[in-house]
Amino acid sequence: MFSWKEFENTKTVLSQVRSYQDQAGQHHVTIRPIDLQRWMEVACEDLGFLMLVEMAGVDLTGVPHNTHRFELTYHLLNMETHQRFNIHVLVDESEVVPSVVNFYPHADWLEREQHEALGIQFSRPLHGLLLPHDQKFFPLRKNAQIKQWPVEKELTAPQLRHNPNKSEAPFPEESWQWKSFGLFSPLTRGDFEWMVCFDPVKVVDSKVNIGFAHQGFEKLLESKDWLQVLQLVEKINLGAAPNYGIAWSKTLEDLLRIKIPERAQAIRIVALELARIAEHLTVIHDMTFALEMPEHRLFINAREKIYELIEKYCGRRQGLGLTRIGGVKEDLPHGWIVEYQAICEMIKKNLKAIHRSLFSQNKFRKNLGAGQVSAQTALQWGITGPAMRACGLNFDLRKSQPFYFYQDIDFDIPVGIHGTAYDRYLIRLEEIYQSFRIITQVIDNLPLGSIVSQELDLDYTALKDYLSHSEIPRTWHYTGLESPNGEAGFLVKFNDSTTPYRVKIKTPSFPLVQALPSFVLGLQEHQLKSCLASLGIRRFELDR
Amino acid sequence: MILSRNFYTKISFWKAWWARRQLRKLTGEKLFKAFKLHRTVWPDKLYFYSPRLKRKPLFIGSPEKLSHWQDRKLCETICPTHAIKVTASAIIIDDRGCIGCGLCVEFAPAGLLEMSADSPSIYRS
């Protein structure tokens, strides 16, 4: 267990620290950019902070008493002791920040992102990730004037070298073909281009390219009210809409120390788990659809039942607009619980029969035993969720950092062995049963009372007044929840006004797409499709 | 909880046949004709989006009632996508911008705005 007091006595690096504070269970340290490499070495190798969860930069112009132009934040996670560690670096415009790719490969895309958004220089050559390559301004700087961005030139497939002299021994590369996956495929549900190179049968090489539908979402959130952000944030992943809404409202509630009533907590858990079931069913549908098995429709039918349930509760199929700051929008309607029980039993019974018939088909078993993600890959690239649990790492935010009633509920975390697509399928299937188990326990012991905390049960102007006058900490804060595809959350910094100063969105799809080329080598085309579908990559989660 | 797997066991043909037969009984569907059944529908039958999917705010009040509400510019400021315009006589909602979050309905006095599927839409065919 890492504690600052022990650490203070043993390490000499301490003299380099500018400031330290422990706020809301997270350690914050501010250092100079020269000491960053040394600190990362200590954090990664001595203290066991093996995963770089998120990294964010902010432009500090306009902040009182600021000495530097930018601030970079590295958010690290120790999966054994469940501790979180924030390393802040203050940088000027002309300074160069040492790259940390040698400790955390996940930092590659994150550094590229900060480089093009803010103009921070790193100690390795970087090119753009989301924006066009010839852009000449930095959108996330506070003085940036946003115009319409220029359209990128036509995309071309990477060329292989050509053998001019055919009479010599043939290059094996001559038979290679580049194929495009992703951009328009219904399986990926994503606007990312994925060029895959097959020696006619197996995958040899692949290149990922994202940023086709860049909206500048984080920049947009900086101009919105706290309450408006709540509505917009749910659009990031429609399948896990309650997850993002609750994560945002939980950020504010943690910082303002608002206690929400027990009934609202229970309803939030129900919404989270229902969304999880629906999303898992979608992903399993995609896997079976990729293998062209007619059973795929049955998963969609089951998902429709769940969506009907959610619609009867909050009026919208995917659970949008269900959260309010300090509680939930509505109470559970009369007779809803009876309908839930009927649907729950039906889906449980049907899923067993569907699984049995899927499992008995050779096509299914052969094609899913590929696409292995090792535990080391998952840690290095920051992969979370079912893809991480499939390779044997037992880490779930509902168990490790339990919020609301999760610590009182009886449920298990399924863990796989091999990390293949079949493991991910099994885990998703088992998590559906576990989610039903959670919901039935919550509904059986549903507490009485109000659904919004009494302090915040106000009209809009009064609520805005209340929020603007309450003292919100000006430091960075991270809140993460376990979304169906992995850890999703927000790394935020607030200011005096009622708009957030900087919001960094942590999504599960971003690291998954970054790591894609590293674990698909050697797959065949139909295996590749089902492997891709089993990861659950979603469109707007790639965009910032 | 480590999941049990019998991934490498052999399954006999008849066992597989029995599992699929059970599934067919349960769902009452013909699995193998699934693709063919759905192909001939278009273009004889056109699909519409369900009206439930586009439930949006609708102005149901009268101009008098609106004029009594002093805070009526609140609707414009609250909207996350700037899709609302408040005039003297009515509240006009731009359907292209509206994401249906329901904040305006929630904070307006009763009888002025309502979430309904009948709101005018340019996408309705």
C-alpha cells in the first residue's frame, strides 16, 4: 500500500516536488518537466502504478497566479491497491516535455493528441491524430479562433514495394493485399479507417487512422453550463448513455459533497445495469452477425425487450436524460417491477438455449478461438473492461472502488483465461446474468424516500445560483465508472464560473483502437471480423 | 469467478441437432429461412421510424399564458444546443437542433410545453 509518509522518508526525488496534496482519495504531485522520466520510473517500477489511464493538458491563461502557460496531467492507476496517482507538470510554450512512451506505450496517442490540440512540444517527432495534418492553429488554447477546418485530401492505401525484376526469386509481398475494414462497416460502428494487409489468407500488417468525424467535443463542453454538459455528454455512447450521465453528475456531487437520497442511488444502479445488459447483447449480436449465423436476430429481440423496459421508465429507449444532478429525473412507475421480473426470467431462459445451440456449432467455436490479448498488452495499452478481464486480470470498478450500494450487493466478476474472442463472449454472457442478479437484489430492497436531494430540488435559476455559490475545488479531479466496454469517466478542472474549465473524456474505445494492430497479427478474415466485433468499439468514443 | 469452459470437447452431431431443435421450439422461429423471409419486403412496405424515437417539446400554451411568465427567456439560455427561440406569442423549437433532453419542459410552468411525438418535424415523411 502506497502512503505518502513512508514514501517521503525513503525517496530522495522528493526534493524535486513543487507541491503535494491528497484530495478525495487521489494523490496529486506537481513536478518540473525535467524530473518526469525519473518520476515515471519510480511510479511504474517501484510503486506499481502499472496503468496510465488518462492524460490531459490545459491552457492556463486567465487563471490567477499562474506561472506557466500549460499544465499536463498524468493519471495513473495501481490495480493491486486500487490507488490513483496524479502527476502534474507545469510547462511553458518553449519548453520540451520528455516523452513517457518507454514506460507506457498508451501515451503515444495521448501525447500526439495534446501536441496537436495545445501545441505542447514533446521530445520525439509527432504528427497529428485527429486534425488535418496541415492545420496551423491549436483548438484547445483559450485564445483560439475556431473557423471551418480545411478538408483533407483524398486517402490512399499504403503502397507495397514493387518487384521490377520478375525473373528473380519472388518477393513474398507480391501476393499481399490491402483491404479496408472499419470506415463503413456496420460491425465496427466507428468512423475509423483500418487498413489491413493480408498475405492472401492471414493478417500481416495493419494501420489505424481516426479523426474522420472530429467535432471538437471537449472544446464545446468548455462553453456549456454544468447542467447542459450533462445532457450532451450522454451522446458519447448511446449504448451506455446512463453511464456517462451518472459519471458527470457524480463528479459534481463528489466535489460539492452532495449526498443523494438512497432511492435515487438504487434507481441509478438499476439504470446502469440495464444499459450494461443491452450493450452486451448488442456486442454479442455483432459477433454472431459477423459469422453470418441466423441466431443474431434473437439477441436483438432480447435487447428490444430491455429497451422497452427502459422506455417505460424514462420515456426514451436508451435511457437518455435520466440523470439529474443530485438524483434522478423520475420515480419507477407503478407496475414496472412486475414487468421487469417477467422479462428477466424470459431472457435468462432463452439465453441459455441460444448459448447451447451456438456452442454446438463448429463454425462458432473455431472462429472465436483467436484474437488473443495478453495481460501484458492490456496493461501497457490501458485496455479495461471485458477485454481486460478476458485475459485473467480481475479488476472491476464496481468491486474495487464500490459506490452507492455495490458493496452490499452479492455478485461475481467473471474472469477469463486465454484472452481470446471466445473469452470475451463468455464474460459478456455471464455479466448479463450477474447484472440481472444485481437488479433483482436492488429491487427487492428498494428504499423509500425522495428521488432528488432536498438541497437541489429547485428551479433552474435557483439551482444555478446554488451551484455557482458553492465552493468547488479548483484542482483536477477524476471520476470513473465501469461502463459495459470498460472504464469511462471524466478528468476535470473547474474554475470560478459555472462552466468547466477543462473536461477530458476517458473512453474505453480509444485505447482499444490504439492497440488493435498489436494483437490481430495472424488472424484470418472471418476471425478478424468477429474479433473486432467482440471488442465493442463505438464511434463517438474515439472523437474528442 | 473463473468461467468454466469446455471449448475443446467434441460435440456429437445429434447433440448439436438437439440443442438447435430446442432453440427452435422455444422461439417458434424458422432459423434457416430467416434471411430469405425478410428480403422481399422492400419496396412494397416502407419503414418509418417509431414515433417514440422522436419525442420532442411542443408549445401547447396560449400567447397570454406565455406573457404571464416573466422568466420566459430562460428557455433560450437553458437549451444546450440553442434550438429554442422565444417570441412574444410562442416558443419556437428548431427540430434539427433539438436533442430532446427535456430541460425546457422541466423548468417551464405547467401547460406551456409538453413532450410529444406530434411536434412538427422536417424529417417526417
